[in-house]
Amino acid sequence: MTGILDSVNQRTQLVGQNRLELLTFRLNRRQRYGINVFKVKEVLQCPKLTSMPNLHPLVKGIAHIRGQTISVIDMSLATGGRPIDDLDNCFVIISEFNRSIQGFLVTSVERIVNMNWESILPPPKGTGKANYLTAVTEIDNELVEILDVEKILDEISPVNTDITGTVLEELVSDSPEIRRVLVADDSSVARKQVQRAIEAIGCECVLVKDGKEAINKLKDMAKEGSIYDQLALVISDIEMPEMDGYTLTAEIRNNANLKDLHVILHTSLSGVFNQAMVERVGANAFIPKFNPDELGAAVKAAMPEKS
């Protein structure tokens, strides 16, 4: 137990230093893929899968693991490849995204690599909107693709982005004058989810794809005048290419023209270490994805009073 706790503690030290650990894996093809270790609960040989009526075509079956019933998604099929059929020699990555646990069926699992977010780059231009990438990097002179898991999960079980009617009525009343919100997220699906919820309460969204783009946008806005006259708050994902949400928050706090901006970290990551990091980097709140009522209430609470 001590060894496990030491390992967890060592990995949490990466948080706030613009660093991460990637678990690399392969599907049917030669291409290598990566997933943040913090999102991985367990990796195991593919257990017996049970087929059930009306399962989504991308769900290979249901597994019973540690007292839980978990849907196992064929990641090759989900990303446009051929299905994984040799289940006896495959693996399942048990992962937690957006408050739910699911299994990802992969052909093989390789190793954990310590990386800097600056080495994680946005997908090349020209990949198109239909791709399943949020980022790419290079390991051992080989391209590693980081998949947009939120997009895959949304295709299987779309997230409700509508704020409850009674909550919406409360949130849109007595609107303050400054209603612009900067939203930073590398997932196109996540950006749209946040945008839909925020615009429903009468806000305007400024959308950016990562922390580096966000801090550059904020600095440019500050050159035009007081940032507080232009923007009410920042909503940022944590996992993003080039600059993560923790580092973005620290950059905001260290900039004299931005330091009092209200920052909400909004992420598919979960765990106690994230709550601690809210205070460590100076964020105002941490909200796991995705509950539109919760997000809307947090935005409303952060809004400056109407003068």
C-alpha cells in the first residue's frame, strides 16, 4: 500500500508544473496513442464481455469488474478503424471521464512516459473536423496521437447541455453588464457543450483551444483596456496542449493586468489532488465536467454585480 501511495504522490507532483504522464497504447494499426495516466484507474487483460440488446455499435460489451458493471468501447472502431476481434490477446483501459467510468478496448498497452505539456501540440492543420484528435506529440521519433475521448463518449451517449428550466430562470435574472466569458478547451465537443450552457444564461463566449492561446488572447485584450471591463471570467479545461489549465491560472495570477480575473477550472479529470490544486495555483473553483446547472450556477456566482 505504501508503494502505491508513493507512486500516486510522485505523479501528483507533476500537477501545476505543466507536466503529465502518458500511457501509450496501440489499436489494430501501427499508430501509437496516448492517454493521461491521471484518467486511468486500471489496465487489465480483456475480461469476458457480455453482449446485451440495444448496445451502441461502438460498445463491444459489458464487463463486470471489481463489483461494477462497465461498458467496454472498441477504440479502434470508435476512431474509424476496423473492430478489435482477438479479445483473448487484448487489453482494457479502465478510465474515468466526466463523472463516469468506462473501459477502452485496445490491442496492446506499452508504457508510461513523463512529458511536458509544451511537447504536446495541437493537431496539424488540415486534419479536419471529423478527426478524433485533441493533440499530438513525438516519442522515440514516432508520432503519438492523443484522442478526443470526450468526442467519442458524446457520440455514444450525448451529454445534456440544457440548463434546467427553473435554474435557468434564476440565472438569467438581473443580468450584469459584463457578460463575456473566455472558454479554453482543446476538445471541440467540450467547447460546444460549455458554449451552449453559457449562452443560455445570456453570456457571450470567447473560445480558444488551449492555455497558450488563452493567455495570449488575454494579454492582447488587456492592451486594449482594462480586462475587467471586457471579460467577466475564464473557464478553463486542465488538460490542454502546450499549456495546461493549472499553468494558465498561474500565468493569470502572475500578470498584473489579469491577476484578479475569476478562473473556473472545468475538467473531465477528478480526484482530491485537483481540489488541492485549485488553491495551489489560485483558481477560484474546480468543477468536474459536465453538469450544465452546476456550471451555470458557478458562472452566475462569479459574475460582477450590475452597476
